Amino acid sequence: MTFSSSQQIVLASGNLGKIKEIQAILATHRIVPQSVFNVQEAEETGLTFVENAIIKARNAALHAQLPAIADDSGLVVDALKGEPGVFSARYAGLGASDQDNVTKLLQTLEGVPDEQRTARFICVMVFMAHAEDPFPVIAQGVWEGRILHHAVGTNGFGYDPVFWVPEYNCASAELSAAIKNSVSHRGQALTGFTQIIKARE
Ligand code: IMP
């Protein structure tokens, strides 16, 4: 057993949506945002999603002295050699809005034909029983699609309006939250992650 059920787990995020989603699945544990323990956000210095997720989980576990969960996600575009990647949230610069990032992406891909606009959303979730945990739980989710030429739809966030989803033939921002969660990178990572965690309890 890695940790006992009913124990608190600190989440290295202040995102209410993520907290609710994870709490609903890990119902026997109390998921508490790191802000409750005055944990400062870790600097995301990793070059990969998995490195950044580990950095965030370790920081939360260390400062809250509790088991910790963190995730890191972003968009990988083939024609841009993987950019924006771990820089997805700050693609158009520090403090950039979703709109700024989408505009920069569309401008950078101007003239690139459909078949070369392949891309995927990645999500990595990490659980660490404590800050020195040498065997963290790591689950990854990948959602394949293409980058559209124009923004469409109003649901979701980030790059959803320019991410074309082949299985539904629409932009991710045109999907309901329930459908998106059932197929998305985050949904996949969360499912795999909770299966491993429950097996370790
Ligand atoms: P975070 O690490 O989960 O906060 O996400 C990093 C960035 O990746 C976000 O700010 C978005 O720009 C992008 N991103 C991650 N997941 C999604 C998604 O499901 N839809 C749209 N954009 C996403």
C-alpha cells in the first residue's frame, strides 16, 4: 500500500474544474488545492510534460507534507517540430491570453496545407506519495487531431477553437464538456491514472 484511503492529497493546481474532476473519481480521498497550504507554484523548467508534472507534484508534496497529484498538458504540432509543447500556455509570451496564443499559432501555420497540420494534445498526470518518492505514478493521454485555419466554437479553452477532432468532424470547442472529457487527452490520462492509483492503495 502506497498511501491510505481517506487521506488528503494535495493537488498542484488551483483550477476548480480539475479539482472537481479528480475529486469525483478519487472519491475516497480528499483532494485539496495547494493554495490551502500556501504552496507557491513551482517554476516549470522541464523540457517535457512529464518533467514538469514531476516538478509540480514534488514541490506540492514537499511544501504540504502530503501525497501530491500534478498534471501538465499542451499542444504538439508536427509542422512546428512539436511546438508549442510545454510552452503552450505561454506561446505568445508570458501572460499571453488563449486568444493571443491561438492567433500566433494560426499566423505561424499560415500557408501550411491541411495534411501537414497534424497535431495532438498531450496530458501527463503524476502522483507522488511524498517528495522523495522514487516510483511516482505516471499516466499519459494523447488526443490526435489537426489545426484548423480559423477558430470555430465557444466551448472549452486554450486551443480548442482551432483543434479539429476527426472522430466528431468538428472543432474541440464545438464539443460538449462531457463528450470532450470522454475522448480527450485529459480524460484518457485521468482514467489510466486512477486505475493505477487504486491498484496501489
Ligand atoms: P495546463 O498545463 O493543463 O495548464 O495547460 C497548458 C496549456 O495547454 C493550456 O493553457 C492550453 O493552452 C493548452 N491546453 C491543454 N489542454 C488543453 C485542452 O484541452 N484544450 C485546449 N488547450 C489545452
